[in-house]
Amino acid sequence: MEKPSKIAPAKGKLGVLLPGLGAVSTTFMAGVELVRKGKAQPVGSLTQMGTIRLGKRTDARSPLIKKFVPLAELKDLTFGGWDIFKDNAYQSAANAGVLNPQDLEKVKPFLSTIKPMKAAFDHDFVKMIDGPNIKKGKSKYELALKIKEDIANFRKTSRVSRMVTCWCGSTESFVKPEAVHSTPEKLVEAMKSDHPAIAPSMLYAWASITSGVPYANGAPNLSVDIPALQTLAHDHNVPICGKDFKTGQTLMKTILAPGFKARMLGLDGWFSTNILGNRDGEVLEDPGSFKTKEESKLSVLEYILQPKLYPQLYGKLFHKVRINYYPPRGDNKEGWDNIDIFGWLGYPMQIKVDFLCRDSILAAPIVLDLVLFLDLAQRAGMRGIQEWLSFYFKSPMTAPGLYPEHDLFIQSMKLKNTLRWMKGEELITHLGQEYYD
Ligand SMILES: NC(=O)c1ccc[n+]([C@@H]2O[C@H](COP(=O)([O-])OP(=O)(O)OC[C@H]3O[C@@H](n4cnc5c(N)ncnc54)[C@H](O)[C@@H]3O)[C@@H](O)[C@H]2O)c1
């Protein structure tokens, strides 16, 4: 695509629409409000804290990213969402137990005003939960039209000039792309005939895209990752991205594995196990939802290590991922990794990682960055899959036939170079020969 000649300014309010008002969504919204009130720092958010180097190292030009590209300001964000439960965002955040009561109290009036719209839900896709706040409709198509109405109403009542949707709903059961997902026409037909391969998250994605609203998918289920919706995103000038926020264990994997490969250290095995006790963990008890997550988590090493190129180093790697639902831990997950590596002359070594992480604390700044960057992309005239946002995902979406980049450092370079390219700045190659001429 051509370089954007001009990026429209971030004028007016930006609506953030969240299907799923659970742990991640509420931690994100509460955090934005705490930051807006000057009571917390947006740690983990590249758009808020990150800088970008421009020109030569000797130029000493490293502005904040939010000063370099015209991002929406936090004060202009307005929130809405859907959930199968009727709890408002305060009640849901209290239930999720991520933030401590003192922090939640500071944003209680704000969160209490965010009440979920009725969800488009299908129990076949999320077996472990059920709730009362659900839309009724004769077909999936009718439900999708109702989501479109919700979006139009939200636009009107909250007087936003632009919107972005970010799926923060539960992980849906595994479905493979099939013929009904191939074209916009077939997708609509399938929605009308209640085809079993049409998941609720696809209805939200369809409604958003056909309303001109960018869509990010934070879960591993297909959602917007089907050709029909990618075609529509193109036709409606809508940027999209996914899948599955890169937090916790996979974040660690995509930090460590590129290092081993860069130094040509071999790997015999990588065993990852987790205990977590939030609602996400409960949903992942269902084998269908777990299979979706497992696919997403397993693929990263294969792509980073390229065993076909390095059969002696990675050809025999045994990679296993386990997730265990363990309620006492709540959102405070513990992820163990046992990594069997080998070095010079094949001598074995082991690395153990024990990451006591907080899932939603890691995910919340990702939601913020995706919302702001997707809005920027749309104002810059970019549409379809935004591969430069791979940085944030476990299973980045790519053009058909293109393998994804999983290495966090390549992803980071790609993201920053895209910002430079958008603004007509020189791309940075890190060659640096000019310093020695
Ligand atoms: N670090 C992380 O927390 C992390 C990382 C990667 C991906 N994710 C994904 O993000 C999603 C959200 O995670 P979470 O911890 O907030 O989970 P959560 O269970 O706390 O919240 C999900 C919410 O979605 C709602 N929901 C389910 N189906 C819905 C539908 N069709 N429409 C509207 N609402 C629906 C549920 O009722 C629930 O309140 C999950 O899919 C999870 O796998 C989270």
C-alpha cells in the first residue's frame, strides 16, 4: 500500500466498544480512569510511555510515540460493551478481583455507569458459562443486525466521532475456517441459516466492520481471522488485527526463544504449565475452548525456531502446553516453564522459569495500545490486516500464505518502522556504517 500522505487529526471523542466486560476489559477501563485522574502510571503501554528514535543515533531525536503520531488522548476515550451477565463494570471488576478494593473505590462512580448491552451468545461456543443478559433473534444474522443497532446507538448517545471494537469476550470453541467463511455473501447466508461454524465473535466483527469500526481480537478464536471479514474490512476501509493478546507465558517464550536461536543454542524440549483461577481459566476447562488456546500457544516456537532450517538444533523439540483451572489463584496466574537446551558439543542444560504474573495487568495496556493504534491506522487510510500490530498477539494475523513473525524484537522493530513510514521518516535498519565513514 502507498504511504499515507496525511493522517487525519484525532478530533472529538473515541468510543471503545468491548464485547466481554470481564477481567481484562474492566482492568483496562479502570486503569485508563486512574491514569486520567493522575492516580497511576500507564505502565506496559507503548503508546503512553514509549519513545521512538528518529534519524541517526547522533541526532538525539527520541520523541514520545504519542507526540510523534497523532493518537487519541486518554481524556477523549468513552467506553461501552456487551456481556452475558448484567453486572456493571464496577461489579464485574470487583468479581474479577484483579485490582485491590482501594483502587477500585477510586473509580467506582465511573465504572458503575458502564452497563453491558445484551450479548449475542451461543452456549455451544462457550460451554462453561451461561448468563441472563442475552439478545434474542430468529437467526444469527438478526443478532448481528442488533449489534449494528447497538453500535449506531452508542455513536449517537455518547457523541463519539470514531470508534474501535476490541473483543475481550471468553475464548470460544475451536472452529476451522471453512467455505462459509470464505466470502461476505457466504458469511451472510450462513448467518441467516444459523450455520454451526458461525461464532458470536464473528457477529460482533461483522457488525463492527460493516459499521466502519476497526476491530481487534484479543482471544484465540477465529473471529475476524476469516477471508470473508478480511474482504469486508478492505471494502469498508477498516483496519483489523488479532489474535490472542500476547501476555504471560507466551510473552516470555517470544522473548527467550529468539535469544536461544540468535546464539545457535539447541532445544530438546519446552514444557509449559499454568495454574489460574479466573473466569478465563474456568472457560478453558472445556476441551473445545482449550484446543483454541493450545493451537495459539503452540505455534510460536515453530515459527521462531524454524526447525526446517535448523534440524540439528530444533528438529526434535518436544513442546507441550498445559493450563490448569485452580480457583484459589484467581487472576494471579503462575506459569512454569522447563526448558531443556543444549550447547557446544550437545551438552545439555536446563532453564526454569517461574512467572508469577497477573494476566489482566499484562493485557490491559495491550487493549489500550490496540485501540489507539487501530484508530490511528484508520485515520491514516490503512485498512485490512494490520500486521505491524503482531507485537501484541500470540497468533498474529497475516496475509494469506505469509508466515507470521513471532519474535518480539522483530515485531517491535516492525511496529516502530511502520510509525516512521506513516510519518515519512527514514526507516531504521541498525546498519550504522555511516558512523565509521
Ligand atoms: N492476559 C490475559 O488476560 C489474556 C491474554 C490473552 C488472551 N486473553 C483472552 O481475553 C479474553 C478475556 O479474558 P478475561 O480474563 O477478561 O476473561 P473473563 O472471563 O474475565 O471475561 C470474558 C467475559 O466475556 C463474556 N462473554 C462471553 N461470551 C460473550 C459474548 N458472546 N458476548 C459478550 N460477552 C461475552 C463473559 O461473560 C465474561 O464476562 C479471553 O478470551 C482470554 O482468553 C486474555
